[in-house]
Amino acid sequence: MSLTRVQPVRSPASTGLSTGRALLCVLFAATAWGTAGAAAALLYDGSGLGPLALTFWRAAGGFVLLLAVRFARDRRTSAAMAAGGARAAATPSAGGRKERRGSAAVRVLVTGAGLTLFQAAYFGAVKATGLAVATVVTLGSGPVLIALAARLLMGERLGRGGASAVAGALAGMGVLVLGGDGGAVRPAGVALALLSAAGYGAITLLTRWFGLNGAAADPLDTSLRSFAVCAVLLLPAALGEGLWPASADLGRTLLLLGYLASVPTALAYALYFAGAAVLRSATVSAIALIEPVSAAVIAVALLGEHLTAATLFGTVILLTAVSALAWEEARTGRADRARAQTAPRGPAGGR
């Protein structure tokens, strides 16, 4: 089985990540995102925050944390350049060509808008129809939307094996929901989940498109600026909804908000943007399907919920499908690099 690549793979050169490391980045991000929905569900119970306010605090907190990381990194870079002198300053970047200012602005604005839609609609879906249904509809429809858009806009198509893996992942999620003890499916919540999937799809496709075109972009800068756009866009609506948490259980609320802003936001999105620039769009979306699995593990380990036999079976199907797709992506990436190394060189030394 194979994942057929229509366009040349240039993204690893622009990010410095191998295919294997990119897979690990996206896997960690997907696992961490599974905890975000659980944290939101806990915050709805007693904090007084709505979906828009919750998304604002997540974006604003992630921005502050990433800004601190950026400052520390810039200080280390300045110190290294000072120690290395002019030679270090003149050393070319290992990444791809420098991204133009206008292109960078488009990337940040579109990614920030997609991030706003993705997060706000998802938290709204969690509140409207419950964590399980919101997560499954969002991430279950995401691969379908992304595969169709990538085929129309970027020329990507799945081979027979890739399509089977995505279908298996979707089937596993279906078993997870139908075999679980989730709440009723509400149309308004499903609509919000589909909006969330559209925002997620836009982020994934944009990141992949820039990766294919070889424009160098720092994942940390992309995340930092995108969270700033998200916070600015949401602030007026969050003020109208109610920006400040209730005074009751304020310590618990602040602790959950701190976690939400750090692990499944600042760290997860920085790793996600790094990995998504290297991997195929459909592969990234399918790997992200592991999110409901991590949410189920948290529910059992920390919230005392019980998994039915059907839910366990769905988890096994989902993990198997995602693992198969990740293995196929890594195998195809190694084959591409081997072909590039053995390709005949042109008269000027280029390939």
C-alpha cells in the first residue's frame, strides 16, 4: 500500500525535522489536545466562563508563555552569535528560503482566524452536546474535509492503503461513540463541531501549502503570532459573554486555565506547526484522531468513568489505523529521501 505524492516533498528542508520527528510532534500535540476538552468540561463546572471567554484565556495565556520562550531563545541566540563573532552571524540558515513579509502576514492572519474558529467552535460544541460527541464530530469530519480540499487545491491524493487507514480511524471513532455512554447528540453542537473541523482543516492545509513551497517559517513565531490574532479577535465577544471567572473555587479555575494555556496550547501548537509542515495534510488530520483516545484514558484514570467493551474495541481500531498511517508516512519519507540521494546530478551540480 502507498500514499501517492503528487508534489515533491520539500518541507523537511525548510523545518529541519525528519519525518519521524514530525510524526512524534503531531502525536504529542494530538494527545495533549485530548486533555484540553476535559479541562474545558471541568471549567464549565463552577468557573462561570463560556466558550468564547475560555478560548480567549487559552489564547492569551499561550501567547504570554510563548513570548517568554521566544525571549529566552533570542537571548541564547544573541549570546551564541556574540561568542562566534562575525562567522556565526554570517552562517546561512539551515532552513529554506526566507518568507516574504506579505506572505508571512497572510500566514499569520489566516492561521489566527482558523485557530479562533477551531477552538471557540470546539469549546462551544463541548458545552452544547458533550465532550465525546463534540470531539468525535470535529476530528471525524476533519480528515474528510481536509482530504477533499487537499485533492482540489494541492493535488494530494491518498493511495489505497492511506484511504483504508483513514476509513479505519473513522470507523474506530464511530465505535467509540456508539459504544459509549455519551449524552444526546444535539444539532447545534454538531454544527459547531463541523465549524471547528473547518477551522482545523484551514490551519492544516495552509501549513502544508507553505511547507511544500519551501518558505522558511519558525513554528514558535507562527504559534505566537497566531495566538495574538486569536486573542484580539475574541476579546470583544469574550467581554460580552463574561470575561472574568467566578470568585468561587478561583484557585481551581486558575490552575485549570494555567494548564490549558501551557501544555495543550503553547507547547502542543508549537510542536503541531513544526510537524504539520513536513507531513501530508491527510496524515496530520488522521494522526490527530488520537485525541479522543487520550480523552477516554483521562476519563477512566482521573474521572472514574468506565469503558464498555465496544469502546475498548473502538480504541483498538483507532490506534491500529493511526499507527498504520504513521508507519506508512515514515516509510514513504525514507523512500523519497533515498530517491533524492540517488537521482542523477545536472551539469551544474544540481539534481
